[in-house]
Amino acid sequence: MLYTICSKYHPGVDTHLRNVELLGLSRHLYIEELSEIPSDATSVIFGAWHISYEPVMKFAKRKGIKIGYLWTSSPTETELHSIILHQRQHELLYQASNPTEMNHKGEISLLNRILAMKKNNEIDFIWFAKRDFIAAFEDDGIFHAPHPVQERPRRNSIPDRNNISLFLSPAIKKNIYSQYLAFIAARRRIPDLHLRTSLPLQTTSGVTALGWMPQETYEREINNTYLALHVSLAESFAYGAYEFLARGIPCLVSPTIARNLSLPSQVDIVIQNIDSVKEIADRIQYIVELDEEYYKGLSETLYKYMGELKEHNNASLVKIFREQGIV
């Protein structure tokens, strides 16, 4: 039996591994709640670093359990997550791992450590969710498999066209300020626009900061969105954008996310210059002012693309896991 393990405080990795469980390939556990590895475990995949992993991995090794590590970050994310900023140096401080756990080292050091563990036979395999690493590190037991995804119910109604969403984590890679300024610029042209966000932005007449939301509230907010923003600098996948697009809800994305989600670069939601406030604002205005039938057509196209992505990614992952002897 394959078990996957991560911290409940790493939502992206948690989503990734829970999706593996939903494919029927594994059982997913949280390290914070793990007292011992289940007796039927034949393989274990760890995701996102946690200080408690080392003793668990040593125990698994003694038991002859196959041990693997999931690496979800892209190379650019890995570099960005290696930048340790002093407190208050940046309003959107983001730390990929708890600095006390990593001795103030970032993801590059962690990845080097994982590669050394593989070389020294402390672990059996490394699963890179981003193909880019394979050119540098491909070897026996080092492989790429795509992000698993789950189908989402298609939204059938169209909400108020002034409803804009910005649901992102406060990470440096998210390009938040450019998107916020783009909304402000678009609202100068369309005064009724309203931004609802999970970020701790100042609430004004045009912005509502929702903060953390229970799943039911989050899904309701998604379905009440006319246009979402997710124009990141770097992503290994972008589950946040997928949550909108898989329901057929337009979401502005960067070329990186478009490639991750197998979207053609000419689709209306792809922002070519992610540093251009004007381009993002122009595209917000363009989609908000679309003819309703064109908007419906765009929604249908996005839903279709995400359905194809789901079929491809999930089938590929199952095939690769079987070839690697993980399941």
C-alpha cells in the first residue's frame, strides 16, 4: 500500500497528494497526526519538508519500505523560495519552510539535500512534478509525473460581471501588486467593479478582504466570480487557477500557468507581459465587457481544456507510478 505524507500547513502539496489518494492510488496522512507508519505500507512519499520526517524515514528504511520524495516547485520557484527576507523587508513576506527547521536555508539547499539522500540510498526515488528538472537530474529512480487533478462541477449560471476575485497565497511569486494595481486601473474605467480577495488588503468601497474561508464559503465565492486573477511570476502548476478554470470560470493567467495547464497561448485569458499593469487592466475590461454569448463560449472552451488536462495528467501519473513500481 502506498502512503503519502505531508504537513497540513502546506496546502499546495497537500492538494497534490490528496488528489493522488482520490485516484485510488494511496492513503494520505498528515505528519502532525502520524504516530507510526501503517503496517501495510509498501511505499511512502513525503512532500514538503518537515522536521519530523527524518525519524519516520529511518524507521521506514529499516522496515524495507520504499521511500520517495515529491518535489513540486519549479526551478524558478525553488530559487525564489531560497531568498530569506528579513522581517518587514517585504510586506508580503513568504517563507517556503520554517527557517528554524531548515537552519535558515531555502529550497535549493533542501533539494541538494534530497538529491544527496537519493545518491546515498537513503531514499529510493524522487518524483519531480515539474519536468524541467529531469534534463539536469534524470537517473534511475528520478522521474517526472504530472500533477493529478480532480474534476469540478461546471458552473451553469453567470454571476454579476463586476465580481472580480484574487484568491492567492501571500507569496513573492504571485505577482500580487501588479494584479492589484491592474484592478485599480480597471476600476477607474468601470467604477462598479468589486474585488474580493483572500489577501490581507485594506478594505475599501471597491475591495473586500475575506481572509481565510471554510471550503464551503470558498467554493461559493468561486462560483460567484465573473473573472478571477492568477497572473503569477512562477508556478509548478497553479491549483488555485485550476479551481476556477475547471468550472469554466475565466481566470487571467501567465504564460507559465497556461503551459502548465496545456492552454494555447492565444486564449483570451493569457497575459503575455505579466509585469504590465496596463495589459492586465485592459484584459479585465475586455472580458468584463464581453458579449454574454462570447463569455459563455469562452467558459465552455476552458471547461473542455481542463477536462482534457484531467484525463491526460491522471492517466499519465497512474502509468508512471506503475512503471516505477510505486503502486
